[in-house]
Amino acid sequence: MKDRRLRERLVTADGREHPADTVIMGTGFRTRDFVAPMRVTGLTERDLGEAWRDGPRAYLGMAVAGFPNFFLMYGPNTNVGSGSVVHMLESQISYIVQAARALRGPEVLYMDVREGVLADFDSVLQRRLDGTVWNAGGCDSWYLHSGAGADGRRRNAGNRPGSMLGYRRRTRTLDPSDYRIVKR
């Protein structure tokens, strides 16, 4: 019986051959383009890409100030190193359902996370990320936004510090005071 194992090889630019049993090709990915290729506009026709020029940010990874009734799932800072993304998505679904119920009444036009709430949340989150493996040690990784933000430091828009249980607790109940609720 003939040996049917594949005898594959990689040939590098210098012409050298390298035996390989398995070849995995990564074509790249855009980790910071949370809504690509869609164009999202908010109040006063503000473009989400422009709003995120210094790096994506969203309250609890879901709500962006100036973009009413717009909720993301698996948005900025919802990637975890301590558990399952499914757990995060379940927490987000519950939260977004609460938001949809708050919007159900005929008197409510829209709800928009308050800029101060988002800014405070993001500031604390970024400070908590400072000492993590994703940010510390001088590593230049895809976790960090390519440009410096207004505070002069590079933002991590991918990862969330903390526990899965902490996120579940934080998203268990939508606090209407975090939002500007505009009535008709």
C-alpha cells in the first residue's frame, strides 16, 4: 500500500522549502471596525466612524452617545480573556430588551446614553486596562488603537477587564438615569 500522507511544503521568498503537515492561512481581520462595512449616522448626521476617530468606545460595550436607539452587541471592550463571549452576549441581550421596552411607549421618541456617563465609564475602563497583559509591557498589539487619544495614550477598544459575573451584574438592570430620554 502506498503512503498516502500529504507531503506539503512551504516555499519562502528566498526559494527555501519547508516541510509542513498543516498550513493555516490568516487573511487578516479588522478588530476595531465593529459595524463595518455599514455607515452609521447619529444625531445631526454625525458619522460613527468620525466619532470613533480616537478609538471606539461604547457604554457597557453597547451604547454610543449621540447615536440614539443604537445598541451594539459584542461592541467595544466586550472581548474577554476570562470566560465566554456567549455569556457577554446573553447579558447584552437582556439589557437591550430592557431598552427596547423603555422605548415601546408612544410618548418616547428616543433614548441616548449621556456623554458624561459614557466618558466616565470609558475612563475607568481604560485605567483598569492599563496594568493588564493587553496594555502593559510595551507590546504593540492589535488590541491597541493605532493613534493616541485626547489624553495622549493609546486606547484598548477590544478587551474588558474584570469578571464575567461583574459584567452580568452591571448589565442586569438598565438605569434610565444613564440615558437622555426624549419624548415626542
